[in-house]
Amino acid sequence: MAAQKIRIRLKAFDYRLIDQSAQEIVETAKRTGAVVKGPVPLPTRIERFDILRSPHVNKTSRDQFEIRTHQRLMDIVDPTDKTVDALMKLDLPAGVDVEIKL
């Protein structure tokens, strides 16, 4: 039977929040005796928007906006029940999206 692992993927617009959250997850998992691989920084997704400045004419005059989505990936190998309970009780900031796959 293959070793059980938990794959955690974090997404956030602010890289400081995502790094802080990843550090908390790693510390919590290591404290319960699990092996952690990562956090691995995944490519940042940059979404750009061009908006016309004028409501009527001047097509060449535009504002540019962008949204950067930072991502981190980590694996927890052979998690115990204690590890899972500790991760469920972990309180992460509001700007961080967490996806967990078993």
C-alpha cells in the first residue's frame, strides 16, 4: 500500500500572508511528528485588465490594472490523527484560500 499523504495548496493575493500561513502549517505538522515536503512556490498567475480612461473618445489612453495570485504547494507525508486534528484547528488569515486533497 502506498504511503498516505495530504496535499495542501494555498492561494492568496498577498505573498506575505501566504508565506506566513505556509510557515504556520509546516510548524504545526512538524510539531505533531509528520514529514513535510515544501512549501513549493508555484508560478504566480497575473491577470491584466486594460480600461479606457475616457468614456467617449481617446482609445489610445488606457489604464492598466493587474491581479497577482500567488500559490504554494506542500505535501504532508504519513500524517497521524494528531496531525489532522492540529491542522483542522489551525486559524489562518482571511485572505488565504486553502485546498486540501487526500
